[in-house]
Amino acid sequence: MEPFSTLIRTASHEQHVEAETSTFMSDLLGGRLGVDAYARYTEQLWFVYDALEAGTERLASDPVAGPFIRPELFRLPALERDLAHLRGPGWRAGLSALPATRTYADRVRECAERWPGGYVAHHYTRYLGDLSGGQIIRDKAEKTWGFAKKGDGVRFYVFEQIPNPAAFKRSYRELLDAVHADDLERQRIVTECKKAFALNTGVFRALGEEFPLSA
């Protein structure tokens, strides 16, 4: 039987490609947008990670979600340092979520509160993506806007407590394979994974509308 980690990866492949090739992301990574667009994107991430990480103490003892609660993954403190660097010390006052971001964060929070399996889907989609594709974004951001290597402005992408990302991703996939869920629940988790990618793409779309490239 196909391992669950493979099932999840192949099932969400299309959405994954769509998220990665969104116009906003390609414009951002292509250096066609200013640092303001990057800062705005970072703000949106704050809302999503606030939803992901707010309920972790309670989820840590849950049989399904508990094994995935790994403090070395937490991104909120790094995001807050980045935002202070990008927007200044009063960054919280100007923080605002796009409607698409609010929809995404609300769904994550709902899963965190009511459905641990769904939470795992969002956890996987975000953190494994950050460990992989996030490194490309960090590299581009450092080169495009002159951030210090792995410093303020790109700390979100730096996992200081994970010295070996490849090994960590392997152990994470083992956790997925051993997830405490029957076949039906696993199928529901896969479906939520697809939804997570779609919600993420919705945020990119909204950002693309806010930062259109002048023709």
C-alpha cells in the first residue's frame, strides 16, 4: 500500500505547482516588485502562522496532531523580527489581513480547534513547503533587496534549530505515514491538503491584484 506521505504529496501536486507559479510569486521572485510587496506578503504570513501556532499547547497532547507539534518549526517569533525590520517598531499598528488571508487563517484556526487531522494537513502544507521552496525565496530576497544573509527580513525562512532539513523532512514523512487515522480520515486529510493549497493560492491572487505590474 502506498505510504500516506506519498499519497499526500502526489494528491496535492497540481495545487502545489499552481501556488508556486502564481503571477505574484513569479513577479516577486523575478525582482519585478518592490520590497513593499515582499513586506505585504510577510504580513499575510503572520496571520496564517498566528492561527497555526496559537493552539499548539493544547494540540501537543492530541494523539493525531501532537507528534507534529515541533517547537523547532515555529515561525512566529522570526516573522515578528522580519516585520519589525521591514515595517519598523510600530509594525503591529499597520498590520492588516487581506480577505483571502482572513479566510485562510480562519480555516486553519477552525481545524486547530475542532479537527486535528485537518490541522495536520495545514501543518504539512506550510512547514514542509517553507523548509523546501522557502529557501529559494530567501535567496532571491537577499539578492533583490539586500537583506543580510539569513538576517533580519528573511529570518522566517531560516530554521536555526533544524541543522539538517533533509533528515528532518524524512522524519516528518515518517510521522505522516504513522498518523493516527483510518483510511477515511486519511482521505479527508488529503482533501484538506488540497484546500490548504487553494487557500494559499487565493492569497497570492489577492496580492497580485494589490501589486499589479504596470503594463
